[in-house]
Amino acid sequence: MPAAASRSLPVIPRATSLRNSLRLAANPIPVLNRYLDEHGDTLVMYLGGVRKTLLTRDPGLIQHVLQKNHRNYPKSPLSLGFARYLGHGLLTSEGGYWLQQRRLIQPGFHRQRVAGLTELMSSVIEDGLRPLEEQAARQGGAVEVAAHELMTRLTFRIVARSVFSSYLPEPELQRMAELLTAVQAFYVRSVRQPYLRPWFALAGRFRHHDQLAQELRQLLLGYIRQRQAADPATPAPDDLLQMLLDARYESSGEAMTETQVLDEAVILLVAGHETSANALAWMWLLLAQHPEVVSRVQAEINQVLGSRSPTFADLPRLSYALHVVQETMRLYPPVWIMDRQAAAADEYQGIPIPKGTLISSYLYGVHHAAQLWPDPEVFRPERFGAEAGAQPPFAYVPFGGGPRQCIGNQFALTEMQLLLLEVVRRFEVEWVEGQPPVELQPLITLRPRHDFRVRFRLRR
């Protein structure tokens, strides 16, 4: 086939990018949407007015970068720079080391392993919801909850039990959440406003956030050392930490070092709760405003489960509940953008991609594209039913795609579906009137800028 004719891309001038840098730092989504709506699905802009970036919401180009020619597109320095705070775990490593770690850790997330964790997840959810039921009973049948705070607490408990086989004390859990938020917000600001980096250095902001990250790592290191010091005659827990400690590299037969185990444990804890907590918070925002969807989930529960709790084997028959989770992550993808960098010169449908090009795959933009999703801003779980047909490749990528697709996607989907089912089994979900609009806070993951309240009303 003849080569495609070369295409020149629209360019957002450096001065325009710089002028919009404050708005982009606060919430880049409206800025990026406007650029793409005005200039097309792929363009060139300057991040913070400094870093030249190819921005795209074209699912074909995103598939090319993440899957078809993924070897040419390792993670960019912007993504890998977060290793400064989290360490060099699966999320923040690249190349041969990443592949080695992926192969070592993958068995911990096989479907059978996740099935075995379902009972643990249900137990944590039960323990977390029981006080709300009791409080609602004392208050005339209803209780108001801060949605993001509650989901963060529950998902943190679930992943902590899955990794460490124990509940983290509530003060430690809260402190870890604070540390993660502070470090993530600072790192994102340093990326979006690179011209502030000299000032951050002079003001000691890098040093301060290094100390916060070290505090987080020391908290987790304590649990790892407790496990290492355990009596070898006592049966070891069957959890993800033990999997990390027991894993051996095929090439050498050696175990990971303590630092490697810590790096991976940090990533498991961060990625294992952050994305799920955010998606679940957005789900309650949507369900509180769509009681008809809640009623349909309840009808499915009545038909499939009756009055009992769901098991892993039940989940495939509770398809509408899964569609609710999927549609939530379409509207509010936890990972809303991904960066890659071209290792060598490349081309896509006539678009030249020089070596070193930074490419931002705008997943939020793909999920909201009208040409891919009719009425894209409408919450419609039926989009994912069998009768709706399949979406084009890479039109729906809440967990990324290609070889680096999130290793914990089955864990997250199971956790979110179970939480939805267990809450709806117990409560009606209502919006609390009088609250300000809920705004987006796109950090590394897509959070609500401020928490919001929903009302859980006991079912009669």
C-alpha cells in the first residue's frame, strides 16, 4: 500500500498554552476539551507553555500507541517521575525491569485468585456498612455519608486486608490517604506548571514532599518487617504481601529485595484503592440522581440473590450492576489521561511522530466523544448491554490498554460490583439537596474536588 500523505496537525501556540496554564493546572479537562472541539481530535500543544505535547482523543491513535506499536512508546518522563515518591514498582518502572516484575506479580491477580478474595471483600464491606445501618436505624431510617471519604475508607481496608491480611488502624489509614493526596497534588502541579519548579526547589517544596513520601514508605515497611520477623513455624497468611515475599525470579531463583517488595507494596496499596475509591464516589453521585437505575439494580438483586449476599460465582448473572460500574467509569474514568514518549520516529495515518514526541492519550476525551457515544454526557448503563453492540477498539479504556493494561482490573471490577450490590441490598440512595455542584479534580486520577453527601435510607 502507498504511504499515507503527510498530515500537519493543528498547533495551540505556546503563548496560548502559557496563558491558559493556570486554568489547566486547576482543571485541565475544560481546557483540553475546548482545544479538541475547536481544532480536531489530535493536535499539538505546549504543556504549561513549555513542553511540546501531542494530545489525542482518537481511539485509533491511542490503540497504535498503547497496543499495536507499544514497544516504541514507553512511559514518558512525566509518568516515570512519580517514582520519586512511590518508588520503582510496577506502575512506575519501564523496559525489561517492568516486564520482569509484571511476570512475577501477575499470578496474584488471576481470576481464581480474585475469586478467593471475594469473601474477604464482602467481609470488609459488611463491617463497614453495619455501623451505617445501625446509625440509620437510630436516626429514623436514614444516614447521610460523605461519599468519597466512605469509599476511600472501605477500599483502603479491602486492599490492606488483601495485601497485609489485617486491618490498618484507622489513624494510620487516614494518614496514608492524606500523604497520598498531598504528594499526588504536588507532583501534578509540578508537571502542569514546570516554570514553578525553580521556586519549588528554593522554597523546599520538593524536600517537604520527599519527606511525606518517606513517611508513607516507613508506615508500610513496618508491616513488611513484621511479616519477615514472623515465626517460620506459623503458617504464613495467603495474601498479596506473602506472594511478593515468596516470589522467585526464574532466571536466578532469588527473591526480591526488601526495597523491591516495599516498592511493589506501595503501588498495590495506592493503585488498589485510589482508582476504585474515586470511581465508587462518582457512582454514588450518579445513582443518587438516578433512582430508576437503583431500582433496576435492586430488581436484579431480588431476581438473582433473593435476600442473600453475592458470591463471585453470582457476579456474571448480575450484569446490570456491572453495566452501572462500567458506565460510571466511562463518564468518570479513574485514569483520565496517559503519557507515552516515542522512542523512535514513527507515523500514524500520515501524522509524523518524531523521536522523543510526548503523546498524551486523553482517555476522558475518548469516553465523552459524541461520535463514539450518543448523548455522551447522559448516564445510561444500558450502553454496555449485549443488545447495544460492541464499541470500537479503544473507545472504552478505563484501565488503559495493551500490555500495560492495569494488572488489577478484575480485582477492581469485582470490588466495585460487590460494593454496589451490598449497598443497594440495604439502602435506597438519595441526593442531599442544597449542595454546590460537584467539580472535577483531575490529579493522576480523577477525583471530586470536594466531597459530597448522599443519603442512605434503609430499605423497608
